[in-house]
Amino acid sequence: MTTALCRGIPVVSGSKTMIARHLPTLIDLQRRHNTALLYDASSCGSIPVIRNLEEYYDNDLLLEVKGILNGSSNYILSQVFDHGKSYQSALCRAQELGFAEKDPSFDVDGYDALFKLIIITVHALGRFVPAEQVFTYGISHIHDTDINYAREKGAKIKLVAQVAKVDDSRFTMFVMPEIVEKSKYIYSVDDEYNGVVIRGEGYDRQFMFGKGAGGLPTASSILSDIMARLHNYRYEYKKMGYVDRPDYTTDIDLRVYIRYRDTDVRHILPISRLHELHLTEESNYLIADIPLNALIEHRDLFDAPDVFIANIPRFFIDRDRSY
């Protein structure tokens, strides 16, 4: 790709990992050699989220982009919640259908969604955040206790990627399971589909929905980029030139559900406020406000097989209640 851009040859790609790791360099190459790199296929399959963020949504008005960005993990969770299958049987079926790889960790551990979110954030807010600085946690440790908790609340668990403004000068981002209530758009995004909610100051929420996994959805996005380039389209990255771009922060509290058994979660993680605590012989869980930077600092804690964490969304809750 570097060789092509240096020769002034435009490139169309869906290689999200490579693009997310090296996007600043790739942007610089496009500018220095007056050529274009298009990669709508790298994020959300057939949904043209990047081109819409690039062309339509202004940085000053944009508040949040969040959604289901990985079709493989969403298919698995749909089988679990809608069809009563175990996590393992749902994973095997996803592999049989080609939605998940033989080694599914890239999808189910959240990294596929993370790399898509990094790319989306550049076009949404004009900021590049390295993958190592973003809290990322997947669904591979989900347990019947977590599924039953969500069902008792009339909710589902979805793997959600989110970038959101904290205030006018700061934004945050993370990838983790979320307790999704029925009133939310992404509650009904099932199987291999993706769903993206874009929230703005003046237009509230707008929802984009489409297939996010499979050969044909990806191919349609690739073809769309090829045709766009034939008409000399290119990303302009205007938001990266804004002087008032928000800065990335992890200095915020998230309200989370944490299920654990043997791991001493309560004494390892700093808890800003404890809302609920349930202790049983089989497993325990708590609902608490915990600093995001503490989750990043102690991310190894969540590798323990007896631990599972899910976000309980609190951003913009006052806005949601006003509608």
C-alpha cells in the first residue's frame, strides 16, 4: 500500500487492522503524493459510515458514535439471547457459516470492533488514538449468570464500541459488552448485522443499519469505493485540521456490571460508588462506578475466567429521558 501511494496510485482497502495501526502515516502519504486511500469496507461492512461522517457530520455538533461493529460476535449473542443456545454452540455455528474464524479471538475479544472504532474516531472527531490506549474487552467469558441478569432486566448483552464527547473539550472511547435495554436502537440489531447510532447536538440520534459480516456486503462496499474513486472522490480529513478538536481522556467514571467468583475484584479495582452487591455460593456480581483509567490499568484482571464486565450506559441519559 505504501508503494502504491508513493507512486501516486489510489488504493481501495478493507484491511482494518493495518489501517487502524498506521492511519496517520497513510494520511500523510496521501497528502504528499496527491493520491487517495478509500476504506469504507474496513468499518461496518455494507454501511457507509465513514463517508457519512466525513461529509455530513460536523465535529462541533457531533456528540457520540456508538454501535455494534462486529457481525460475528453479534451473531453469537443473538443465538444466545434469542434462541437459547450456549455460547460455545453459537460460536461453532458462526464458524460453520463463515462469520467467525477458526481462531475467533480477534472478533469475540473485541479487537475487530476496536480497530473499526479507531478509524471511525478519526473521521468523527479528527483524533487518532492508538489501540493500546483504549479499553477493550470482549464476550468470550460470558456466563449464564450474566445472561440471566440481562434477561431479568428485560435487556440483552451486546458487544458495543463507543466514542463520545465528555464535554466540549474532551472525548472518550472504549469497546466492551453493554447491557442494552429494549428502548435502544441497537437492541434489535441481531445476527450478523451491524448498527451504528450517531448522536448530534441539533439532530439527536440517527441510526444506520446493515450487514457487517460476509463476502457480499464487504464486496459491495469495496465496489462503491472503486466507483467513488473513478469520480475523483477522496477523504479530506478536514476535522484533523480543526484548532478546537477535543482531547482524548480516560479520566471518567463508567457504571459497570462485574461478575466474579474467586478474583478479589472489590479490593483490586478502585470503586467510586457501589450501587449493588450480590453474593452467592456460585458467583457474585456488583454494580459500581469505576474510573475508566483504572479499568485500563488493571486490564489483566479481566483475563481471569471467572470475571466478566459489561457497561451500563450513562452518557446522555438526561437527553434520552427528555424524549
